[in-house]
Amino acid sequence: MRDYLKKGELWSAIVLLLLHMVGFPIAFSTLVLYYPDFLTETQINLLYYAVSTLLVFIFLGRYLRRSFDALIDNIFGCLRSFGLGVVMYFVLSTLAGLVMGALGLTGDNLNQEAISDMLSQDRGMIIAMTVFLAPLAEETLFRGGLFCGLYRRGRVLAYVVCIFVFCIYHVWQYAIALGDISYLLMAIQYIPAAFTLCWVYEQSGSLWTGIFFHMAVNLLGVMVAF
């Protein structure tokens, strides 16, 4: 993998990742708590991803440009990684479903339910958020920042930590809201995407391959929710 961040960019990515995972959710949750009628749930979520994406372009725009150049320079290799990633994702998703069934994890995914509910309110905002903003922000921070930052210290370490953090990121707020730590096990559903996105990034040498892959997966999810 040749697509590394520079030292200053790496620190920027780590700070933005912490804000995206913890700081912004707490800030926006507090805003909703004290001003419940100020913005709708859909608007709050759109604002959350819009702010993260804007900061990504401000502080990591040059990295994204270099990574896009790497995509153009190796377009056929990136397409190959994308195609193999699709196969890998669906195989791993099937295995994850079997594991969850064996563990008796048949409850609803509250994150997906929330997106489905918001789709009925404003499809345009949700498509913009899930298909465009979320992949740009999350891939830059999780794969570009966390995975890339750890990769030099060890390939296995980078995979394990990035997959774990990415999966927990999608469920921790719901576990706290429910007061049920066992809900964290729903993170298993996100392992296929987390692993595949790391692999696609590593194999293609360009973060944009993962961004486009993430966009495709989220678009599929939106279409299913419709």
C-alpha cells in the first residue's frame, strides 16, 4: 500500500476521527436535548456528516487529491480490487448472517431502522448523507487515518483495530441509549464491510476505490430500504 498520509495529515485525521466518533455525536445529541424543535432528526444527521466532510476536505484535501491521482494512474487495478471486493463483501455478509443466527442475534438493527424512518421524511437528504457524505468522511478518517496510520506498525494490527473501531462506531450510541451493552454484538453485521473496505484500500492503493465501494454499498442499502 503506497497511499500514506504525511505526518501532519495523519494527526489531523486522528483528531477528526475522534470528533466524528465521539465529539460531534455528543454535541448534536446535547443540541437536540435542549432544543428538540430546532432541527429534525434528518437535518441533524445531515449536518453531522456535512460538518465532518467539510473538515475532511479542509484538512485532508491534498491527501484526497494525491489519492485520486493514484486511482487514475492505476485505474484497471482499482477496478479489479473493486470487483473482487464486491464478491468478498457478499460472501462475508452471508457468513456474518449465519454467525448472528447461531448466536441468536435476531433483533432489529436500530441504525438501519433510523435510516429507514428518515427516508420517509426526506429521501433527498438521506441519499446525500448516506451515499455521498458518509463514505467520503468515514473512508478518509477510518481507512485513510486509522488504518493507514497503523499499517506501518503492522498489517494485522491495522486490520484488527480498524475493523473493531469501525464496527463499534455504528452501534455504541444505541447500546448506551438502550442501556444494554449486549447490543454491541450487533457490530458483527458491520464486519464484512469493515474488512472489505480495508482490503480494497490496501489492494488498490487508492482511498477513492474504497470511497466508491462504500458509496455503492450504501446505495444498495438505501434501495433495499425503499
